[in-house]
Amino acid sequence: MRNRSILSQGQIASATTLLLAILLAGCAGKESKPLISAPAEVDRDGSSFDRAVVITAPNEAMGVNDEYIYIGEQFPGYKETGQALEQSANRSYDVVTIANAGGQTKTVYFDITGFFGKNS
């Protein structure tokens, strides 16, 4: 017969807290990588494929969320009116059309190559 141990809720909570502390300590002092990045030599204003805003995210859900954050910060008052997935030069792009209350429209290009097709 095997000897089994049963952990109490207090022991589980203590072990969980210890594990979390170890994981956080491992992250201390490390710089976090921004989810929106761009080479310094190119103005990435999202106005074309060549100037697309590069989104680096671990999956599609977070990448799309970053697109909405970017639009909200850079184009206050604008709302999405259309979206298309396009390919150019072996890269994947979300091309988002936005409009404000006055009817002015803009097109914003996002390079999504880094996260496109990643679901987890």
C-alpha cells in the first residue's frame, strides 16, 4: 500500500505564494519588451505598408487588442469602420479603416507578421 500525503489549503497557499515569489524574482531587473515596436530609421505612422505600425504580441487576441489601443491613443474620437487582411512582400498586414464623428476617414496599416496565426 502506498503512503499518500494530502496537503492542506494552507500548505497549498504557501507553496503557491513561494512559487509566485520565485517567478517574480526571476523577472526582476529585466526590461520588458514593448508590444508595439519599430526600427528607429523608419517613421512607423501606419500610413502605408512601408510605414506600417509593427505589432509584436504573443498571440492574435493580444495583437488585435494592441491595434485598438494604438488607434485610441493616436486617433482619439475615431472608430473602426472596416478591416482587411492583406499580404505584401511576404508580410501580413491588418489594414484598418477608421472614421471620426465628422466623417473624416483614415487608413492605418499594422504589420501583424509576428503574431498572425498564433492563437495561444
